[in-house]
Amino acid sequence: MRFTPDSAFVADVLDIVDTIPPGRVMTYGDVAAALGSRAARAVGQVMSHYGSDVPWWRVIRAGGHPPIEHEDRALPFYLAEGTPLVTSATAYRIDYPAARWSPS
DNA sequence: CAAGTGACTTTAT
DNA sequence: AATAAAGCCACTT
């Protein structure tokens, strides 16, 4: 049960994610909103299957956390791109208010 | 058309 | 801060 790569939804999501510049991020909900939809979960599924071809680490959750189970792999990218982060003793989160970006 | 599946979001414990 | 529950959307069976 996987998303069809021919779906317009998939193409749009990948296109938007690919548009996010380094050092900036968007939440799943924002990406969905950019598509005129609220399918945050659907966006997550697209990333899960086709995220390999786009900067998936620039798409995070509402609380400023990277995709579940992938936060450790995403951290190096943030450090390298200078993405606003709020580090903690045991974890970290994105400084969403400062890093948030929307297509113009 | 109905049911199941998520890299989600929000609100309430 | 961590969990739980309910709501939502696109897609597959």
C-alpha cells in the first residue's frame, strides 16, 4: 500500500520541499497548506516513500521536532546548514519561529 | 463505497 | 515534558 508516484499530490509535495532553501524549514502542515490542503499526514507518507530525493530534514513536525525515528540523521544537516536550533542536554529541537519559511 | 494505514496536529490528561 | 485520544487527508485494497 504505497502512494502512486504519478499522483499530482506527490509531485506537488516533492516540488515544495525541493523549494525550501538551506537553513529554513516547514512543518508538514505548512507544506499541506501550500497545496491548499490540510493533509499533514499524507505529506508524511509522501516523504516516507519519496523523501529520498528531496531535503526531507527541512520538513518537520509542528513542535519543531524532526521526523520521528529520524532526528539523529537530521541533526548533522541542520548543523551543516546553520539551521536555527535549540539544543538541550539530551535532545534538540528546531527554532521554528526563526527557521520557518513559506514559498513566495 | 467501506475499511485500513501513516515521517501529522491539537487538546487534554 | 510525556502520553493518550480524537480529528483529518490522500491513497490502497
